[in-house]
Amino acid sequence: MRTGPQRRATAGRLAAVVAILSLAGCAQERWEVPATGPGEVWFVGMAYPEGDWTPCVDDDSVAESHMTADMPTSRAAATFTPEADEDDVRRVLDCLDRSLTGGDVSVGVTAQRDDAG
């Protein structure tokens, strides 16, 4: 049975752990999402992606995605729709963060593709 001082010490350690975990949630975002300008859309690129990441790019905000034909895939990219917003990009990035077991991810902007002509 724990005494009063032991219970307070345990509670103090628990409070410290909770405080540290709370601060970890306030850390800087893993990926900086750049601003888009007129005629630009976001894209996410992956180099040597590993894990079950393909459902992440099967998102309504993704206009198209491609990957190299080599196995394992050495490169993949997803281009967002012009209507996508930063929350959409972050949702896909969060999914990749949970799903990738290896590889590098980058975020950028590219000129909007004009399929009309």
C-alpha cells in the first residue's frame, strides 16, 4: 500500500508525463504546406515509399496520382484538385504519416494542368 507521499510523487510524475505529451502536440508540423498562387495546385511527392500508403492518395481532393512501374516503387506523386484546401493536403499527409513505414515525402506547388486544350 502506498503512503501519502508516494501517491503524491506518483501523481506528480503522471502530471509531468501528461504535460510533456501535451507540449509534443504543439510541436512544429512535420511538413510545411506552401501557399498556392493563381493557377497553382498542391502536390505530394514520395521517394521510395514503403508501407500501405496507396489508400492515402485515393482521396476526393486528389486529382491524379502516379507511381513508377519498378518494384518496389521508387517514386510516387499525387496532384490535388484546384478546389483542394490546406486541410485536404494535411489530411493526406497525416494519412501518409500513419501509413508509410519508409521513404521520404515532400509537398510543393505546381502549375494547374489545363486539360481543356
